[in-house]
Amino acid sequence: MQLQRYFQVKPYIGAWRRMDITPLQTARGFRDDGALRKRIPALQDYESLAAPIAAEITPHHGAYTTHVSNDVHAASVEIAVFLQLFCQLHKPTRMADLGSGFSSFILRRYAKGADPQPTVYSVDNHEGWLGKTREYLSRHNLSADNVMLWENFIAQAEPGSFDLVFHDMGFMDFREETLEPVLSLTRPGGHIILDDVHKPAYRRFTHKMLDDKGLEWLSLKRITVDNRARYSYLVFT
């Protein structure tokens, strides 16, 4: 795989075919948003909690998508805000960021200010991209420890040893290939965030896998959908 593939921006001709705007998923997003706020009462006033975080990280996101990546491949502001707020509320001690980049910045920036400091792994399937992540983290005085290739990470990762996993790694075929081991990484009571479930084929694959594993999930579409129709699921383990 060539590094430049990460930066290819395909023209959005016939964008309606690529973006998930189906009424069913929109309805599920509203239903699950209510369920999420009941299950995690601290999120009842999500908009008020998210606003100052968005104001703080949006300039960083703009610089990142201008000088390091682009807004097609980088994690969106919306999911970055959710990640930071979720960490502030749940205080995970071990986190795996699968798909290094702006999400690595968010999680490691949170970790730097947390007490006690959690352990963060930033993982990718491309060494060239990991080099960019290390450089970006160092430029912002953030730890670049545990930045590694997927094959090295999964060879040493103990199943059930993480509190939070964010899965946004590689192209969609690779995500399907890796979804089963990813779902085994978190402890009981942990959480996995699956990004880019707006893509119908990946979403269908994800639904089957989650059902086969007996895992519960909620759509975060209402609070994480961005201007490219991308959104995420929150999986409970």
C-alpha cells in the first residue's frame, strides 16, 4: 500500500450513493441517542459539555488537516469531541487507538493531563503513516511511546486488557479483517468505538459480527455525524 493512498481525495460525484442518509439509520440514531443519555446520565446535556471541547480542538483539527492529513481521512471534529469527553467521564486506564493520527493527539493530550496517567497505544497498518504520527505527537510535546504497527501490537496485546478501543484503522476491507480481534481487546465493562459505520457494507458486516458475539451497541449518529455523513457506533463489552 502506498502512503499517498491515504491522501487521495476521490471526487464526490454522485455523493448520495456513498453517504448513508437513509431514514432507517437516521431514526435509529435518534432512538439510540436517547438510550445513550439514559445509560450514561452524564451525557444528558451532551451539547453543553461538547461545545467548549469543540471550540478548543477545532483549531488543532484545522491545522492537522491542512499540514498533516486532510479532512477526508482524519478523524472528524465530532468524533474527536466525543472521544475526549468520553475519556473525561469514564477515565480509562488503558486505551488503544487503532488508526493513528488526530485521534492519537486527542487521546494522548487527555492522558498527559490525567492523574493517574493512562497508557495509550497508537496503532496503524502502515509504517510511513506511523512516522507522521510520531512526528506530530512530538511536535506537540506528547508522548510517542507505544506507537506501533498492527501486527506487532496484536501479537502482544492481551485480550480483555483495554478499557477503551477506537477502531478507525486502514481501508474498509482491512477493518473487516481485523474486527474480530479488535472486539476481543476490551475488558468486561469496556467500550469500543467503531468509526465510519456510515458505509452500508461495513455496517452490515459490523451488525452481523456484533450479533454473533452477543454484543450491544448504540449508534452515535446524532452526535458524531460530520459534513461527510460519517458517524460511529459505541459498543459495550
